[in-house]
Amino acid sequence: MKTIQRFALGASTVAMVFALGACAGMSSQDKNTVIGAGAGAVGGAILTGGSAVGTVGGAAVGGIIGHEVSKP
């Protein structure tokens, strides 16, 4: 079981590094939209017990909020 957990941690770390590297050419508003969507997805998943609908809904709401907060 420990091997699976270590593999999952390593894979998620690598994915996060690549995802953050992809943000290099984004505008501030784009970055805030992505951050909001990620935070909303996590929040939606936690609040609904891992429901796919809650995760997607949280990502959508978080992305909209992140986009609107950084409007010029």
C-alpha cells in the first residue's frame, strides 16, 4: 500500500510541476481563473463527498470568480 501512495504522490507532484510550467505565458487574469477553478474543484469535491457534479460545479464557480476578481 505504501508503494501505491508514494507513486501517487510522485505522479501528482510531476503533474503539478508541468501544470505550473504551462502558466508561464498566461496573463494575470488567466492565472487567477485557473487558480480559482482548481480551488473551486477541490472545495466542491470536499463539500459533496467527491461527487463529480460537485467537483465540476465548484471548478466552474471558482473559475468565474477568479476571472472576475482580476478584471481591469
